[in-house]
Amino acid sequence: YNKKTEKPKLWLGFLLFTISMMLGGIFTAYYSVRTVLYGLLVGVTLCICYFYLFYTVDWKKIRIDYIAYVFMFIGLGVGFETLYSYITFDWVNSEFTRSAIYTGWGVYNNVAGVICTCLGATYYLATTKKYGWVYNIVASLIMLFILLTQSRNSILFGLILNFVGIVSMIVLSKGKEKRNNIISTLGIVLVTILAMIIL
């Protein structure tokens, strides 16, 4: 338990974010009391999460590896949820579109955003942990899940993040791990090229 009494550094940012959410669409015909209340709900919800974590968690004692693992498994979990949408789709009688990716808690854009958020943490593990090449493969799997969502913004950001992650992993890893990461990356590229040719 973290006993903090000072004001959080980001309090003003969260306040401005909440106000901007409440004012979104103010000069359009769709702006109403409902819009303001929805913006207030979103802003307050995020503020509660931030302030709660700020005042209750001592971040100096938190293991970064643990957080990275949490993000990685979230990415995998949501990714397999996306894959399940493909597996259970009626391919015989219908044509698959990204609108078919519906999890019950979000549509394809929401799903892609969550998976994309988890990509960087996986490359962190690939860079810092033993057997980093395994996490490199996992990161590529997560990138594949992002592609399956067909969300253009997330795919673009994911490709950029994927490139930065690979470069950082190869540059920052050392010794045997660097060699294994390079080999696994070349293997992933080869498999990707073959898949594109076959498909």
C-alpha cells in the first residue's frame, strides 16, 4: 500500500481530457445532455482508475517484468478471441468482413487497439529475457492477430511498432540472445514471405 498525499502530476491532463470529452461535438446537431453525460462518465472512469493506482500503488516496488507479462497474455487472449471469430464464422453462406469480429465487449477497432497496446511489452520481454527468441515469435503472433482485425489504423501503428520493436530487440540484446533473436527474426520473415506467396 502506497501512502501518498501529494497531488498527481497528471491531474490537470485528466481534468482537461474529461472536459474535452464533455465538449466533443458541441457545435453539431448531435450534441445533447446525453453527450455531456457520456463524456463525463468516460472521463471520470479513467480519472478514478488513475487516481486509485496513484494513491495505492508504490510503483518503485512493481516488477516491470510482471507488467510486461500481463500485457503479453492480454494480447494473446484477445488475439485468440479474434481468431475464434474466424473459426466459428459461417464461411459457406456468408462473406467474412471485419464487422464479424465482435467479442461482446468491443468491435474490431476496440479489439485491435487492445492487441496493439500489448505488442511493445512483448518485445520488451524479447529484448531482456532469456530465450528472447520465443517472445519474438509471440510478438509476431500478436502482430498477426492485429492483421486479422482488419483495423487499418491499428495495422499501420502495429507495423511501425513491430519494426521499432525488432530493431530495438536486435540492437539492445547481447551475446547469444542477440544471435538467436536475429535468426528467429530471419525465420519469421521467411515464413511471412512464403505465406504471402502461397496465399
